[in-house]
Amino acid sequence: MRITSKGQVTIPQHIREQAGLLPMTEVEFGFQEGVVTLRAAAPGTAGDRGAAILHHLRGRFRNTRERMTTDEIMALTRGE
């Protein structure tokens, strides 16, 4: 197995099944004493992008009288 120029590698199906790694599963990497580990991330960890966006936006629109455009909302979610 090789790592691509983008740093990607395919996890064999039988290993994904044994580890319970379904499509779109957030994962964490670890490194200790020369060994790289991979495991499913706990829900709500820093890798949870959706939760981070919600946390960032929570409470921002409560007292807004004027309507925001879709482009303005997307800029906020991107941190622009």
C-alpha cells in the first residue's frame, strides 16, 4: 500500500468493517513510540466541523432586524 502525493491511503474494507469506520466517520490519528494509530473520533471533538460552525453562529441572529442574504450567511460560516 502506498501513500499518495496528497497524503491519502485507502483503508482496506475488512479493516474498516472490523473497526466500524463507516463513510463520513470523523477519525483521529495518534503517534506514540513510532506507531501511528487511527480511531473513530468521539462525538463533539474538535474534528466535528458541524458542531464548531453551530457553536460559532449560536446567538448571532437573535436581535438582527435586517435580513441577511445567503451570501452573507455563507461568508460567516466560512469565517470571512
